[in-house]
Amino acid sequence: MTTTRYEEKIGRILAGEYRKGDFILADAKDADMSGGIPTAGLRRGNDGRPGGHRTRMEFVAEIEALIAQDLVDIMLTSASNMELLQTRGAFAASRIKPAFRGNDTTDVWNVMRGCRYREAPSRPFRSADLTLAPADLCLYSITFNNDTDADLASLEAFGTFRRDIRAAGKDYFLEVFNPNMPTGFSSAETGAYVNDCIARTLAGLTRAERPQFLKVAYNGPAAMEELASYDPSLVVGILGGGSGTLRDTFELVRQAEKYGARLALFGRKINSAEHQPSLVTWLRAVADGNAGSEEAVRGYHGALAKLGLKSDRTLDDDLLITEEVLLKATEG
């Protein structure tokens, strides 16, 4: 079997040989496991303007286009869409690593119209049958809320998952969300709390049980640097932000890499882009250190103009850094 770029890069990272170009980019196209029809994103017209919601087949076609572009290192989808992609031979000539979402806790059920699931602490749940999913890498997510009963239930479910994933002969990476309920923590305290939850959770796991890498929220330079430097066998990645500007998106990659992250996994940021391949092109440039965040914003807007597509924001608006956690360590 052909070695994927992900496997080559993660091998060098774990060997302490991380180099320019080894930052791992993943497209998290698993949103259909967090909600219903709206998760496929808005259909774009010939001018780039958003219209109604995409169908499942339109959503899958977007995924296939990014696989063909061959710039991301991991393509993460639901088990059902991964089965469809594999049936259609989407990865046959690709060096992209296919992966599927292995569980769908209640705190990710956040985009179904009219839902109220996030008003309660996260509860564990798993739709996917690990033995049937047509990929050998999956994502498992867990959320700690400083709530003994809720966190215990989540940890017990994680233990069951680890036994099941080993029995299925597959690997996993671990996504640790920030608390989905009010904790009274400041942003700095949230980062410290999540870091401690991760270290405590992994301390009891042998090498055979540990995740290949982590996916966490970017809680600022101090929290990222602390976690990334804590254990050289632990590769840290960040999850993409929410609805911020393009500068926020590119700056998140730049800062995360600077402070020790070696992966970035973007979902909504890519899926909601006016032109997804162009956004991935500039994410790759920033991740590889070939462009700064401001240059990438201008480059992306230039690409849209050449394609005759209208941007959702003006260039001036997209050049702004709006997320507070990123303002602490901006360029210059």
C-alpha cells in the first residue's frame, strides 16, 4: 500500500525531525454527524454567492474536489460518506489519509434546527460501528466540564472505545473540546484545565492505547506551548475556529505552529469558503511558512477575483484579527 503523506509527516514529527513542510492539514468534513441538512453548507452560485443548502451528493462532490487537489493530508468524514467515497474510488490515486468520526457526543449536536442539546453537559454516544467503517483511522472526541458525573461517564465511554478500536485493528486521534457548560474559568484557566485533563487522562494509558495525536482548541500561546512541550511523544493539533475573518483563520495556523502545534483540522472554515480549493491553497502556504496571514488574505481575495467570485466579506474586513485569543501574539 502507498504510504500517505500523513504517515510520513507524523513519523518525522515523532522522531523529533519536524521540518518545514511537515505541518499536517486536515479537512474535517464530518459535520453531518453534528446535525442535519444545514451541515452540508450553502450551495454557491456561479458568482460565489450562497444559496440554499447543499445536498449530500453536492457535499460529497466538494470533498472529492479537495481530494483531487491533493493539498490536505487527512480527509475526515462520517462513516457513511467515507463508505461512499471509497466505493467511488476517491482515494485510489491519492496520498491523503482517509479518516472517519468514531463518536458523536451530545455537545456536537449543535446545528440541528431548533435543538437544545448543548444546554446540558456533554454525554457520550457513538453511532459508528468501528468494524464496518472503511478507513483505519478515526476521531474520538471527549469534553470535560468539571462535573464529576458527566466527566466520569465520558471517561468510561472512552475506555470502552479504546478496547473496541484495538479489537477492530484501527487507530484513533483524540479531540478534546473546551467545556460546553459555564465553568467560571477565565480563558487562561480554561486552557490550563483542559491541558491538565488531557495529561491526567493519558497518564493511565499504555502506548497501545494512546492516540496518534490530539485535536484541541487554541487557548492561546501559553496553553499551547505548555501542552506541546509537555511530552515529546504527544503530537498536538488544533481545531479550526468559528465564524471569524479570514485573517483569523490564517493567523490561527501561524500562531499554533509557532507555539508547538503540528496539525490543524478545519471544518466550517473550509466548508463555508467561497472557493474551497483556493482557501486550502493559502492554508497550505501559511502552514508551510511560505506566506504570512495578511499575505494569505490578499492572495485568497485575489484568487476569488480571478475566478469572478464575490467574497462574503470585503478585503478590509477580512484583514482584521477579531478573535481575542489571537490578538495576544499577532504578527509584528
